Amino acid sequence: MSSLSISDLTKLQTVKYVNLGSLAILVLDYCITFFEEVQWTWFKPWDVTRIIFVISRYLPFAGVGMTAYDALRISDQCASTLEGNIVHIIGIVAAEALLVIRTWAFWQKSKKLLIGLLVYSVLSITAAIVVDLSPTMLIPGEEPPLGTCYFESTRNAAVVYMFLAMFESVILMLTVYKRVHDYRDFRSGIVVTLYYDGMVYMLCILTITVANVIIGAAFASAYSNMFDTLQLVIHSVLASRILFRLRNSNQRVHEPTKSVIVLDTVDYLQAGPSSMSTSGTSTTRSEV
């Protein structure tokens, strides 16, 4: 392998520490939210949402472990990263699928919206894979030395994350639009949970994605994988928390002690503003 300067070795060591720190975040969050997982998912039917949740929740442990091994290995043999990349892609796609399901629920389960998001997601994934496999460097700048096994990626990774950032921006804008257009005057707990918390989590996810774009495009190649593990961890952690919060709020608003106004709010979210009754007492359950 080609030799690296002391500066490059220091940068690579920093990247390794950040990736190991991301593993610690994943383990810590799992321990903190394990009770919520048991409460809100273990005794639920095995529907599409639960299957996607399990993938998003547990596959990152394999992906993070493989990345940590790749970062810490000291062998002169170049380890294959294909399996790790596949696990990362599946884990992130599963987390994004939970966000799509949440957005679909916000839009009163609109079939047109769901089809549009599914088509857009397939196109984004296809474009990202093509760019990732392309030998041409789409962004000029320093690249990892050819024939080396250092823990680095090419600048094409920045373009891949750019596609992801665009998709997440669309989901965020759809959420903001629905909140402002249809639910502007509602201040109940379920609305705050569905929109305010959801938007905060989405901003966090989008922030780490944009950070990966900037690092991949503008920083030295030694830093290219700095947030590689954190990207997967943040998607898994925040997508899971969104699901837990939604199901917790959904449970609370259907308790008998809640007021008619709160119950009407659930119907409002499910049926849309135009069909809300000011005097109804329906307790239709909104499953997410």
C-alpha cells in the first residue's frame, strides 16, 4: 500500500474514532428505548410497518459492526466493503420507508402521494447506485490513492448523499406544507407529536445527510467516511423514535379520560379538515 503522511494518518484516526463513537450512540439509544420498543411494537401484528421497523432497528447493528471492523483492521489485505455497503443501503432505505409511511399517514393516506413517493424513492435509489458504481469522479478534487486499502471513499459518495438529501427535503416540505395548510390552528398533543416532533427529527436526519455531502465534496478524502456510520445510526435512531412517539400519542388520545376535542382531533387527522365535525364523538383509531 502507498504510504501516507502523518497528517493523513491523523485524519484517518479521527474518522475511526467518530465511527466508533457512532456505534456507542446506537447501543446507548437501543438500551434507552428498549422498553418503548417492547411496549409499542412487540405485541403488534406483523404488518408492513413492523417488518420495516425491525429492519431499520436491527440491521444497522450489522452495518455499524462491519464498518467498525473495516475502520480498525490492521491487515494488509483489502477487505471487501460491498457487503457493508449493501447493509448500509438497506438500513437507510428501511428508515426512509418509515418516514414515507409517516408522511403518507399525515396526508390522510393519499394513494397519489404514496405512489409518487414510491416512484421518486425508486428513481433516487437507482440513481444513487449508478453513481456509486461509476468509476468516473463526478466532483473534482483529491481522491484516495489508487490501489490502497485506506478507510476512504471517492467523491462520488457526496453525489449519492445529495440524492438522499433531496429525497429527505421533499418529505420535510410535504410535512411542513400539511402542517401550515391544514392544521395551522391546532395545538393538541397529537398534532404537536405528528408535526413538530416529526419535523425536528427530520431536520436532524437531513442535517447529517447534508454534512456528508459537504464533507465528501469539499474536505480531504481522508475525512470522506467520517459520518458514514453516524448516517446509518441517526436514520435508525430517529426513525424508530418517530414511530414510538406516534404510537404513544395514538394510545393516549384514545384513553376514555380524554376530552371530546382531542378525540375529534384524531378524526381530523385521519379524515382531513374538510370532513371534521364540531360536535362528533367518534373514536376511530388512527394506526401508524
